[in-house]
Amino acid sequence: MREFIEISLVVLIAFASPVFSQKVKIPAVIIEIIAGFMLALATGFFIRSEWFSFFSTIGLIFLMFLSGLEIDFTLIIRKFRAYWKVPVYVILSISLAFLISSALNLNIIYGVFLANVSLGIVMPVMKETGITDTEFGQKVLLATFLTDLITISLLSGIAVTFKQSASSFELFLPVMIVPAFIAAYYLGRFLIWHFPDFMARFFDDPMELGVRGSFAIMILFSGLAYILGSEAILGAFLAGALISMIFRGAGKLEESLMGVGYGIFIPFFFIKTGVDIFYRISEITLFLPLLLLLAGFAVKIIPSLIFASDLSPGNLFGFGFLQSSKLGLTLAGAEIARDLGIITPGEAVGIAIWTVLSALLFPTLFRLVVRS
């Protein structure tokens, strides 16, 4: 009976959060985190539910899968040389993130957290403000895509090196997922070339072959990454990137997968994040979230000065504000780092609070400076 009540509450939150989000202009995932906190406060038993942890893990994997799926490799290839300052900006930003984390005596993984940017916030805010197709918007997108690609790779590499009792051979094993990714890519292109009618069913099929196939690819790559000693989220991210590369933008398939992910599984992860905040609230100090908020902005705004001759002061600050937004990967990385003992549970909760603050503050500041 209790399990039924728990599932019903989570499903109701997942249903209501996007409706409430439109009313208050706050990302639905932030509402889900707050709702998870309130749920734990009201009930007190979600932390002991095995099914809740299981669905939260699936939600995390699906979140990283969609992060890879959202990356527009066509845009990266097309604009990489034309917008050469953007790759330079990304390199400077990531380098500065690791320098600041070192100067603050923080673990090296904080460099990834500071450098990361949330595509799940950047894309909706840009669509809302109508700048997606402008030169400024394309630069923001390119910087976001490149940053996501690099930071997810760095996160996986750091996680592997921190695993206890890892021999040289065990440290090398995760690299084997790269040849598997390349082989899967060429297999997909071969199937599209020689079996176009069958592959077309991935986009228009009453039995949702595309969703089923994508889900299978996600699970297979996640399992392969785990077997090879890497993190399952890396496999999920690569699975999403694989589908994006093979189909050169997933179109209708992406919409279906977004519906399944954000409509069913991903809310469990964000609600659990809110639950974790509640149970670790005694370990929280505001110092860490505020420190990370300032450091995260510095990491983005200082390198953006490279665009001083190309952007107006408003757009320059807007670039820094929007690139400072954190969400999915930051929360996912904090959970992995906590499980591996890289950071304490209290630090993980502090990072979650920083993530919520950045997701609320920086998009709002971006809207103000860009619209003005």
C-alpha cells in the first residue's frame, strides 16, 4: 500500500511540475527538486524505498542519454572554423575552472562542476528570447555543445582514476568504449545506406520502433561502460550522441524520447535530489553554494572577454550569465562523486543547492540584459 502511495505522489508531481513551471517561469526540474524536499519533509520514508532509488538511477541514465542526443554535431562541424573564438573560449573557461578549484583547495572534480553548463536551460531560454538563429545565439549554442562534450569526458575520466584498487589495466579498460562507439556509428551508417526503408521506421512507426531501439542502445552502452569500469552515464551520453550523429538530428524521434524521459523517468532523479537535500540539511552551510556561485560565474565571464570586440556589453554579460547555468550534469556528477567517496554527502547537497540557485538566478539575469 505504501509503495502505491509513493508512486502516486511522484507521478502527480511529475504531472504538475511543468504546469506550475509555466505559471511561475521556473524550470520544471527545479520545482521537482523543491517538491522532493517537501515530500521528504511530509512523509519521511522515501529514502528507504528501493524502487525509488532504482527509478532515480534510470532517470539519471536517461538524462545523460538525452544530453548526448541534444548535441547538434552538424552545428559544431559547420560553425567550428567560422566561430574560432568559441573553442578558444571553452578551453580558457575549463582551464580557469581547474585553476580556481585548485586555488580554493577543492577536489579536482570541482573543476568539471564549475566548467559545466546546462543545455537543458540554455536551449529553452534562447528559444524564449528568440535569439536561437542569430549569430550570438549560435555562438552560445556552440559553446554549450563543446563544453558538454568535454566536461562529460573529463567527469568520466576523473571518476575512473578515483576508483579504489584500480590497476593500470583496469584504468585502460574504459577507453575501449570509444572503439565500440566508432564501430556502432559505422554500423548505423551502413544500415541507413543499405536498409533505408527499415531505418526510416525509427521516425514513423506505429509500434514506436525508434523509441524501443534507442532505449535498447542506451541500456547496452550504459551496461558496456559499467562492465568496462567506467560510469554508466558516459555510456548513456555516448548512446545519445550516437543516435544524434547517425540520424544527423533525431527530429520526431527526439521529441518522442524527450516525452518518455522527462515525462516518466527523469522526474524521479530530480525528486530524489530534493529528498537527499532534506536528509542532509543538517550538514549544509551556505558558504559552499555561494562560493561556487561566484566562482562559477567568474569561470564564464572572464574568458568571455575574448568576444569584447564582437558583442555588445549586454550580450557579453548575457553570454557569461547563461553559460553559468548548471543543472543535469552537475547533479549527476555530484551523485557519482559522492558514491565514489570523492566528496562528502554534505558537499553533494551543497552542490545541489548551488545548482538550483544558478538555474534560477543566471537565466533571469540573462533575460534582463539581453532584452534591455
